[in-house]
Amino acid sequence: MIHYQTYGHADSQPVILLHSGGMAGEEWQPQIAPLAQRYRVLVPDLPGHGKSELAGERLSVSLMAEAVLDMMDAEGIETANLCGSSMGGAVALWLTLKHPERVKRLVL
């Protein structure tokens, strides 16, 4: 499981903010408060970044995407809006291509 923070109201439409390589969820700090006024915002630290450990596995886009899916499942989220910056964009795109039924909107 990865470390993540949630903001906004639990019954609002979810937005997941995926950070750049070498960064962490706090990269999105300026955008969180405005988005949380309207959406349920989830901000993970992808595996091997920030407070999320890699657990000895090789780091890959698919591994990070699977961690996001696990987070969505743990939070009971069927579909979400994904917003990814750089490497986070690759993760969001992988999720969209492999699991289009889980992605409502995609912002890269």
C-alpha cells in the first residue's frame, strides 16, 4: 500500500493527483485547496517516492499504476478523474489504456 492523503468531501467526485518522478504528492500543494472545494482529492506518494516504500520491487509505470488501483479499491472508488504531471502522466495514461472503465477524465 502507498502513502496518500485525502482532501475535500468523501461523497464528491474523486480526483487523483499523480506527481512527477523524483517528487512526491506535495508537488500538488498549490492545487489541492481549490480542487478540494469541489472534489474529493487523493494525493498519493507513488511507490519509491515520498513516504511510500518500494518494497524491494523494481520501479515501473505499471507497478505505480497498480498501486493507484489498489488505493482506489481501498477507498471504494470505482472511477476517478486522473491528473498526472510528467511521470505521473505516464502512470495516468497507463491506467487509462489498461483500465478505461476506471477513468472518468484524464489530464496530462
